[in-house]
Amino acid sequence: MTASFRASFIALIAVGHCLASAASADRKLLPPGDYARPLNHKRLARSYVLHLPPAAANAAPLPLVIAFHGGGGNAAGFQKYAGLDAVADRESFAVVYPNGTGHPLLPGRLLTWNAGRCCGWALDNKVDDVGFTLRVIDSVAQLAHIDRRRIYATGHSNGAMMS
């Protein structure tokens, strides 16, 4: 590699880095609060609930906890049940509560996760819940300043299996 080619390559990388930084600085991040968000994944209409603590108003990236509801539950119910929002507010992390899937004739009810050996409609229909979770992370990263090196998961029952 010649010296001029190396210098051009380094300059191109630096310009790309500056443009990427400017693009992320220009995007509108959500203020602290709760947000219900739709997300399509592999032709399935999916959704999640995002809780951003007061620290989301600061510039520092936040850790993210993914909280999976139990079989038969849903994101909103698990958000109320788990009590993670108060901990997130106190300890400065974001929480995302994804919704599992269920039979189309029962929208929003009896939702489960395809945890490989369990459960219900999600397992029977080979739902790609791992891919969906990765899409949720990408979606949240567009809405809030999260630290991708500090992403954690927790869950209840079938959600713990997914975690």
C-alpha cells in the first residue's frame, strides 16, 4: 500500500466517522417517559413498550434492560408487574418490554415466546423471537442514546426462557 493511498484511505475513514457522528447528533432522541412502539418483523406486526428514565435527558449513553413477559402475558402487564421502571429511574438505565406473539384471532392476548422448546403459538409457528429482539434493540438505539456494550435481559417464566 503506497503512502498516498494509505493517507487517502485514512482521510476517507475520518470523513465517514465525522458524517456518522453528525448523523447521530442530528437525530431527535426521545425525552424521558414511556412509549408504545410498533415494529414489523418478518411480516408480523409486533410491538414493544420503552421506558426512558430521567437520565435519558443527559448525553451519556444508557444501559438497556430487555424485560420479557411470561407466557400468556404482554409488555404493558409486565411493565406494571415487574417494578423495573422505578429501579431504572433510580439507577439510570432504559427498559424495553417487547411483546411476544399469539394467535391472530386473539390480538394482544395469550402472547408467548419461541424459547426453543416452549411455548404455545410462538413455538408452533417457529416465530423468530431472537431476530425480533435484535430489531427491538436497533429500534431503541434510534430513539434513545443506549450503550450497546451494556445490554441485559431478564424475564418471567416463558420470558425467562427467552432471556
